[in-house]
Amino acid sequence: MQSRKLILRIIFVLFLLAILFSAITATLSASLSKQPADSKKSPLQKQLTELTAEWQEWKKIPFEYKLLKKKILIKQIDLPVLRTEIVNIFLKLNLPPPQLDFVNKKYFEEIRKAEVDIKCKGNYEQIKRLLYEIRQLPKLIFPLQVELKKEEVLTNAFIKLAFFVEE
């Protein structure tokens, strides 16, 4: 009876050792067979993968271009609104409204670069605030040239602004 229990225990231990051994070999086999996916690919497959990724990036360009146009370009029909916004900034800062004459230049396909010259007179803080307020407008408007000439109390300012207009 005792020998029978001993044999069963030995068989049970051998069974556990077999399971443990198979688990260890399976783990080692899996870790050794894991190689980077690129090393299994042929050079043509690698090139195809790279070109596919590049093509996916190129496909985004029309959408990004439309988004860029929407974000920074001023539509031709919105020029009076822009003029009003600039005049309102002057009025808000207690500056006399300027004469705004837009000069358009052909830039790229349906996009034109527009420039406007603004001459004004005010104290330095008003002029500085004016530039700040113009930069805060929702479309891309940037100063090309800023000239300040200090007089006795006030400062004469010449500001050339540029922006892009979509026809």
C-alpha cells in the first residue's frame, strides 16, 4: 500500500515536472521566435510599407489646405467686415478712424495678398494697443512695416498691414 502511494506520488511529481518543462519550453520558443516584424519582411515589402505611410500623409494635404484657407484667409466679401473691425478698434482706443485703402496683389492661384497703409496719431500706449488689437483679429493679419515718430506729446504712426484674400 505504501509502495503504491509512493508510486502515485512519483507519477504525480513527474506529471507536474512535464507540465512545467512544456511551459518553460513554450515560453522560450515564443521569445526566441519573436523578431521585429520588419526583419521578416522582404525589401520590397518594407518599401511598400514606407510608401503607403507616405501616401497616407500626402492624402491629408487637401484637407489641411482647406483648413488653413478657412483659418487664415479673408474672403473677398468679408473685406467690409474687416474694414469695420479695424475702424472699431480705432474708435475703442479713442483714435480718429483712418482712411483704409486696400491694395491687392496676385499671390497664388485664387489667393491675393492685400496690403493697407494706416496713418494715425496718438500716444505710445494707444499705438501699442492698436497693434495688439489688430493681431487679435481672428484672421491672419500681420504688420509689414511700423514707423513711429515721436512729437511733443503724441506719436505719429505709419503701419502697413498685410493679409491674404481668397477670391
